[in-house]
Amino acid sequence: MNFKAVGKFILIDPIKEEIKNSLGMRISEADSIHYRYRKAAVVSVGSLVESIKEKDLVYYDKSSEHSVIISGDPFSVVLERDIVLVESDDSSSL
């Protein structure tokens, strides 16, 4: 089955990652709910999305996320405006 997001919508695959504080201590899942933004891999972008590409790693506003199941697999849908950061491996931009 082939699918594509439309308009300003972005289909993402949320990433469950271990969160550590600045001392290297792992933050519990119960404490991590206090963080507003989560990391995800972009699966598909709509034709009106300008700054995000498929396969980008992004941070998005979890309060704006909507769940969807496609072929038995869970994904999420957000609008372009809900993406706050795009992860880059280009260290020269810092």
C-alpha cells in the first residue's frame, strides 16, 4: 500500500528514546510527560510543506499530534506548524 500526506500535513513515526539529564541520569517515563516536544522520523510530507523532507528527524509539539493506524502500524499526523526543530548532522552550522 502506498500513501502520501496531503497539504500541510506531515506523517511521522514517533521515536521512543531514553532521556537523560545533564548529569547523565536517566529521566523516568513518568517525568518525561512534562516535556512538550518529542522526536520523530518523517514518513511523508504534503505538497504544501516547505521546510521538512521525508526521512528528516524532527521535534514536534506532542499536544498537536493525532494518531493513525496504517496497515496495522501506528503513526502520527501533525501540521507543518507543529514541527519546531529539524535535526541536522551538519556541525558546521553551529
